[in-house]
Amino acid sequence: MSDRKIQKGVRKLNGSPAIRKVCVVVNSRANYARIKSVMRAIQRHNRLELQLVVGASALLYRYGNVVDLIRADGFEPSSVVYSIVEGENPTTMAKSTGMGIIELSSQFENLQPDIVLTVADRFETMATAIAASYMNIPLAHTQGGEVTGSIDESVRHAITKLAHIHFPATERAHDYVVRMGEAPDTVHLTGCPAIDLLVESDLSLTPDLFSEDQGTGAQLDPSRPYIVVLQHPVTTEYGSGFEQVSATLDAVDRLGMQTVWLWPNVDAGSDDVSKGLRMYREDNPEANVHFYRNFPAEDYARLINNSAALVGNSSSALREGAYLGVPAVNVGTRQTGREHAENVRHAGYDGKEIERTVRAQMEHGRYGRSEMFGDGHAGVRIANHLAENEIVVQKRLAYQ
């Protein structure tokens, strides 16, 4: 690789005209939505070459076969990595992280990327960061500096300390990354690539969005109001997922309106949440709820844009919801401390409280647009930084 130079045992990536190979690692449906516009921008950049590794839950049927959506969008993986240890508990999360390190290190050795780009704060992201940094491959990281609950809070900041170039989404996150001792010239406020998809997509509701061939449950009518629910397990509250999702199900029952419910992610406690959903579905066959494993990113954007409210604990309610102005109810502690716009209200794990808060949000209606998480041009900004910035692998604390 002609643009890599070794100086005194330190690998340095100069901003030379040579083409840089950027390896993007996609491990989940959320990963893909939050990096898709960057992948496109890398493909189009005349000084970058896209390498793509797809792994973990992005390969699994019960989490939506995200790899099929990726291929349908015109991205062919350079390799795939099977690393998920079944069980969805804290032990299997740790083991899956270890498996990811083992498998990814082999892929990086084969692909020889100039830069590895990893997304956000999941355990698969930690595996990517450890493998790349130990192999002296410059690591780029999106969404650092944000504050949340769950184990994601610790993982995100650990990855920041391993990464060599940072692409935070908000002004506060940018400041936090710098205050963590990262050199200011390596921290670039770009916005979140997830917002790019909202700007680029047709957000009008199409009748085929609620296809009878997808998912299971009541047939929904797109001409009538509906809510969207997405509730993941909280890893630091492992063992409470069944009770937590039961509270939200109780609220949905009380509301009695059309509901689109997306299946939870692969984190520890997912089985408990899934059990609650399956039991509800079996005990309430007439419920006005349809359960889906996944939506393509653009369809998900249409889905939430036209909903009466977003409910649960997904960051999309705070992130994309802010830009769209969709009323959102954040349930529980998974997003504790994360920045949000005025479109978000909070509720605890109590069915009546969730119901009241959702009704208040629907009564309020749409909020004004907030560009807190970006203006829709993050992908191009990130690609340009990847092509032009000098990156030194040897890190130093940089407190001013």
C-alpha cells in the first residue's frame, strides 16, 4: 500500500493522492442505516475504495437478513463474518465479542485496508475496534461522545479511546470527545449519516408498506393513524426485559390503535423481550398489532415519518425523530442522558404512564424540525475526511 509509511515504528497514513481502501463493517440493521450514505459517498469518491464486511446479526434471518438488503442496494460484501453465539445473555455477548475479534482480524489480514470504519456503540463495534487497533490499522468511528444508558455507554467511550479519527454527530458529542483527551484535529463534527437518508428519500406513505406478506399479525390500513413501537433489551437491567416490554404492550392495548411493532435487536435480554411479544401475539389474536422483523432503511424512514408517534427505546426516535419532528415517547433507561429535541417525552415502565404520554404526544402533533443530529450531508463530509486527513496510529492524550 503505497500511502502507508513506517516512521520510527509508527504507521502513518498521509493525505496523498493514492487511493485509500476503507473497510466498513456492518453488523446489524441499525449499523447499516447509520452508515449507508457514507458507503455510497466512498464508492463515488475518486480517491477511495470501498471494502465491506458484513457480520453478526446482519446475517441472521430472525433479525431481518440485512445482508440481502445490502446486496439489493448494490453493495457486494468483500467478506461475511459469522460471530454471534446464540443465547442473548451477558455471557454470549462477551463470547460473541471475542468471536468477532478472531474472525475480523483474519478478514483485515486478507483485505489489508488502509482505514477501518466502525459505527456507534454495540458489542460488535467493540470487536471491530479491538481487531483494527491491535493490527495498527487506522480506525475511524462515528457517533462517539454521545451519552446513553445500558452497556453501550461504556462501549462507545472505549471505542473512542481506540479510534484515530472521530465523526461525532452533535456539537455536544464533539466537545465530549475532545474533553476525553482526543486530539482536536482528529475530531470532525459531521452530523449523523442516518439523517442523510431522510433528506434523500421520498418520505410519502405508500400502500404497499404494510404488505400482508411481511411479518405477522393484523392487516394494517395505511390510510388510518398508526404508531410505531421498537423496544430493545437494556443490558444493564438483564432479566427485566419481559416485565419492561409487558408494560409497553399494556399501553398499546389501552391505546387500541393500529401498531407497527419491530422485533428487538440481538443484545442480552432479547429472548425475554421476544417472549413477551410472542405471548401477547398468541393471547391476543385480534389485537390491532402487526409485528415485523425489519424494514429497508428507506421504508423505515417512510414508516416513522407518517406515524402518529414513535414509542419504545430506540435511538431512532431521538435521532431521526428530531429531524422529522415526529412525536416520540422514550420508555425506560436505555437512552438515559442522550441529547434530544423537543419531540421527545419520557415514560417509565408503567403501562398507564406510557399510554398517557403517547396520547399527549399524539394530541400535540408534529414538532418543528431539528438539525441537532445533522443536516443530511454527513456521508460526503466523512468520505472527504477519510480521503484527505493525515492519520497517525500512535495516539496520545491531548488535554489542553
